[in-house]
Amino acid sequence: MAYVSNAWKQTQRSKPKNDSASTAGAPKIATVIARSKSDLKEWGERMSLAPRTLSMSEINAMSSQEMLWHEAWNGENYKAAFTAEDNKKTNKANVGRTSK
């Protein structure tokens, strides 16, 4: 019997994806580890978290619980990361414009 190529079969994955259709691309949802602000503070101490400057790439890589901790206990630096990112976007938009 001769081999016949099947184009449809070649486009299919041999291994299933880890994400299901219901979770693919879903936003971060906090798994409830800390139920109150004091629990969140204790969790931060166990994880050795300390207030520090943050970047958007760090925030994007954080777990939802860590994000909640930084929002509560490192709020100034947390908000500054978003402001810096907004400034970068504004600067990129204004690069092509020249004032006459």
C-alpha cells in the first residue's frame, strides 16, 4: 500500500494543550490563600516579600497573590510601574510628531 499524506492530520497536535478551552487566555484569578489583610501580610513574610521598585514585566510574571500583596503593602511602587508604562506608551506615540 502506498503512503498518502494527509494535510489535515499534519496540522493537528500530537500532544494535547495544557490549557482547556475554558481557561486559555483567562485573566489571573486569586487562589484564596490569604483571606484578610493580616493573612496577606503573613503570607508575604513567609514568601520573604519586601517593598521594592517594580517593572511591568515583573508584575506580569507575578502570581495573583503576590500582586495583591504588592498592591496592599507596596502600593506606591506598584502604581509607579503602571505610570512608567503609560509614560512609555505616550512617548512612543509622540516620537513621530514634531512641533513647528
